[in-house]
Amino acid sequence: MSDVANGSVYSADGTVKGSAGVVHMLEIIPNSAIGTVILRDGGSAGTQRWKAQTGAIDEESRVITFHPGLSFGTDIYVDVTDCTVSVLFT
């Protein structure tokens, strides 16, 4: 694995990394409605590894840090509903 972290921003579902990896940090920015962020290992129907519910637009953004990191064996997939999420990963 690389020592250089990568970052991506998502407002819709998508593959963060198409191979095994580690999520180190998320920033969740609420939208106009209550939403969710789900991290999956194995694509859109893969194993749910982490889930959070977001507040509505009046809630501040949240930063979540995983120590030493949340590992994914197949790939890293993010399922995003009514929010924007920034993912820092290796």
C-alpha cells in the first residue's frame, strides 16, 4: 500500500477505490434533509463496514477519524444519501 493518502468528494454513490484499501478520515457535509453515509466492502451490494446518519442543513459538518484506519479487503464503496462526503484513503 502507498504511504500517500488520496482524497475524493462524493455527493452520489460511487467506488472510492477499486481495490483493497484503508479509510482514514471522512468529512460529512449535511444537505437539506436528513441523510446517510454507508461505507461498503465489495461494491454497492457489499458488506456494510460503517454507517452514519447526518442531520439537516442546519447541522455543522462532521469529521470522523479512524485510528489506525478502517480496512477494506476488496474495494471501498460509498453509499451517499442527502449529503456530501469527503473521503481520505490509502
